[in-house]
Amino acid sequence: MNETDRLYRAESGTLSGATYDEGLRKYMLGVYNYMAMGIAATALVGLFFMTNEAALRFALNLRMIPFIGIIALGFLAPRLIFSGSAGLAHAAYWGYVALWGLLIGPVVGLYTNAGLGLDVIKAFFIATSVFAAMSLFGYTTKKDLSGWGRFLFMIGIGLLVALVVNIFLASSMFSFLISCGVVVFISAVTAFQTQMIKSLYSEGASSHNQRASIFGAFALYGSFVTLFIHILNILGLARD
């Protein structure tokens, strides 16, 4: 969040008068297309774990490794995408998608194998609705959301610490409250990220815009799957 806030502030001043032309529309479509491909890839990973019990057990034993990798890439990827080669930018994004697939694919597999596939579908559509509404707000609002960056970063650190603590506490009520907090937090993050991604567009700068599209997909993909997994957790705990 701190790095994305820096990028936001660095770019927003130069684009305040930019015209929302066809180039911007194509740029934003590129962001959402990359993101959609990432979600589709994650869904395929989930399907694989639903049909392969041995792989499911193996992935569950390794769940901390993808979690640590996701946190690490969350801090490193913005620099890799904008400072490295185009190939490195794609590698950072698809590596991020792969790690998320390894983390949440087994969870989806467990829910489905336990006869809770309907909860997975509900969580997906709720997450999609919330994400779409907040992303639309971030894209269309005239309010400058750049000031949210530091505040959201601090909240994110607090929630991350709470998630780690809950690994040792294993409290259902604490997990429920954390997931509710994460859903509210990620909803705000989605609006902030969408406006930031929009501000990164530079008319006529094709190379920059391609990298910005990958970065935008990276940011929004992470928000969507986080939203999905915590809504799924809320539905599962509410059922219990």
C-alpha cells in the first residue's frame, strides 16, 4: 500500500487535466482483462484441487509458503513491474496469481467437497457485486482519494497482524470479526486502487500504459480474491 500510495502521488499531479478518451477506455479494459484472466486461472486451480485429493492434502500442508510469497510480492511487485523488463512484469503478475491459486484453491476444494459449493458460488457473486460497485465508485468519483493511502496502509498492517494472531488462537468468533473488517477494508481499498490506476494512464505512452495495466490488474486481482475468501469465510462461519 505504501508503494502504491507513492505511485499515486507521483502521477496524479500530471494527469489532473487528462481527457478520458478512447485510449483511457482501452487502458482500463486492459486492466480488467488481465485481472479476469488471473481470476479464471485461479478458478482452474481450484477445480484441479476439487478433483485431486492427494494434491489437495499436499497444498494444505504448504499453505504458509504461498501466504508468505503473496506478502513478499505485494511489496516487491510494484517495483518489479515498473522498473524491470516487460517479461519480468508479466512474471511478477502471473507468479502472484499462481501463489493465490495455491492458497485459496485448496480452500475452495474443501468447501466444495464438503457439500458447500453453493456457499462458494454465493461468495463469488457477492464479492463480484461489492468489487464492481466500489471499483465503479473509484473510477467515477470526483473526490480525490489519494489521502486514503496512509490510513489504509496502517489498517492493512493491523489486519495482517490480527490474521497471524488468529492462526495461533483458532477462534471462530475472532475469525468472523476479522473477515468482516477485511471486507470493509478491501472495499475501500478497491475504490482507492481504481482511482490510482486510472491516474496512472498517460495518453500516448504505450509502454508505460502496458506496465500500468499489469500493475492495475495485480492490485485489483489481489483485492478481489481477498474479498472473495473473506466473504466465503463469513458465510461458512455463519452457517456454523
